[in-house]
Amino acid sequence: MQMSFEYRIHTPPTADAFDAIANMLRQAHGDIDVDPRERRLGIRDAAGGWPLIDLSIEAAGFLLVTTLGPTRNARLDAIGRGLSEIRAPWRIDGA
């Protein structure tokens, strides 16, 4: 059974913030599925199609759900760096 972890990314939910997060995840994982209409993205593992990351928009930012184990902290750090690069205020909390 896969464990999942949920995080709230508190930042203005702008297109620039979404793109910054998507770009950081793309650098780490390569191919990502983006639904531009819903401003949602997903990453699945190559072997079984198990969802690794799901990112959706919320009123106060984004909700990130991941099944990544120890590497999730590196992904969260990368997301923070991406948001800092566009000078967006941000904070990430466990949901």
C-alpha cells in the first residue's frame, strides 16, 4: 500500500505560480500531465502508472498530494525555490 502525503502551498494561485511549480517538477520528473483548463497537474511513475504527484489549485494557493517517500522534501524545497525565483510569497504546510 502506498502512503500519500498532503501539503498546502500558501501562495497567490496565479498562472505564474502554477507555471513555476510545474517547471520545478518537470526538471525533476521530465514528463508531466497538465490540464490547463483546470490548472491541475499530475505525475505518474513509469512502471505501473501509480500517481506520484497531484497538484490542484485552491483559493489560498495549491494542494499537493504525493506518494513520494524520502525525496518529497527535495521536491518541496525545489517548489519553494521556484516560487522565490518569481518573487512570490510562499509557505508550505502539511495538510
